[in-house]
Amino acid sequence: MSKSSWLFLCLTLISTAFGLQASAQEGRITAYVASAVFALLLVITLIVGRRIKFDPVLR
């Protein structure tokens, strides 16, 4: 994986862990939204880095 993929993976895990540890509802929502955004960016970097192959032809 590229360095940016590792970065987004770490940020996703950290923000998810923070969301599980947060006591305030606003903190949890913010952490979960951040982890969703980081997870989306992780998937995008994996697709751009060609680690996930997209084959439109179903065999």
C-alpha cells in the first residue's frame, strides 16, 4: 500500500477508537463522520493505487 493509504487507514482506526471512547454524543458523531470520510478516502487511494481491480465484465 502507498503511504497515503497507510495514513488514511491509521486515521480511520484512530478516529473510530476515539468515537468508541468519547462520552459526549457530539464527540461520537464527529468521530464517526471523520472515520467514514477517512475510510472513503482510503478506498479511493486503494482504487487509484490499483490495489482493488474493478472489472465491469461479470463472468
